[in-house]
Amino acid sequence: MSVHQQIFALLVALSVFVVIIDMVRKRRLREEYSVLWLATSLLMFVLVFRYELLVSLTTLIGAGLPTTTLFLFSIIFLMLLSVQFCIKISRLTDQLKNLSQENALMKLEIENLAQSGPVMHSEEPTTGSGPESGFEQ
């Protein structure tokens, strides 16, 4: 790998790392989503400094060029990201269904209470001897 390629790859890896940390710090990205991005940027650092690992990995999987290996791993990364989002969407869908059902039950209970009429409290004389007598309205 040429020096220009190494510098570019380091700048990209550093940029991804800094942007993700900043987004987590500003609460624009949750920690659970940042793990995959941070791991990817750290892997990019390792592969820049230890290019022979990428070449060995390319030979191991039978790819022709290291760029093919990087392309394959980027596709795997995107698939993992998609699976992570599918899991989150499934959880949110279940939560939404449960909240909608609870909301419907509460609405029905409120309507039943409203139809049964006002709740009658025990009738006490309001002669001003109660705890409210000190307050003027």
C-alpha cells in the first residue's frame, strides 16, 4: 500500500471514529449503535498499520485482490447493520402494539367511568368547619 493510500485510509478511519464519538457525546447516536461503527474504524486502523493481515486474509478467502476483500467485508458490515436495525424495529413494533392495546383499554375504562355518572362522595355539611375553611375563594 502506498503512503498516499495509507494516509487517506488513516484519515477516513480517524474521521469515522471522531464523528461517531462526537455523535454519541451529543446524544445524536445511541451507544448501542455506535459499537459497530467504532469497531469498524478500529479495524481500519489495524489494517492500515498491518497491511499484511489484509493480504493474508485475502489469500485465506481466495479473493484476487485486497480491495475485493475490503468490498466483501463492507457488504458484511452493511448486512450486520441491517440485521441490527431489523431487531430494533421488531422490538419497537412489539412495544407500539402493546402501548396501543393498553391505551385502548384505558380509553374504554375512562368511557365506562364517564357513562356511570359522577362519583358521589359522602355528603358532609359544608359549614366551614373543615380543613378548607381557612381558604377563601
